[in-house]
Amino acid sequence: MKIKVKLFATLREKREKEMDLEIHETTTPGDILDLLGIPQSEVAIIMINGRHSKLNASLTENDTLAFFPAVGGG
């Protein structure tokens, strides 16, 4: 099945900011992070179709998965 993955802020460094992936139906957001070489500790927010999600959530055809890092400021 196909999904769209979006990366934000520092997670985009040396990676595409948006990509279409063909995945197995049991693939989770955590599996996608592993595939992209992104440590889970670098991700603060996971969203599927604009709703907060978790690393072990189920994905379905045409979902949009977004990863956001922790953001600091002063």
C-alpha cells in the first residue's frame, strides 16, 4: 500500500521533506523511522492524517504520516 511521509525541521537534514512510500500493511510509524534512519528519540510528535499518533499505530492506504522533532527556543 502507498502512504505519504512528511518530515519537518531538523528531520529534513540530508533527507527529502516529502516522499511517497510503498509499505507492507503491518508497517508502523516506528518501522518508517527505522527505514529512514531516524532515531526515535529525535521525534517528538507523530501525526497520521493530521491527528496525533504513536510509534506502533496502524497505517492504511493513502495515509499521510508526519514526523516533527522536539523544538527548542529562547
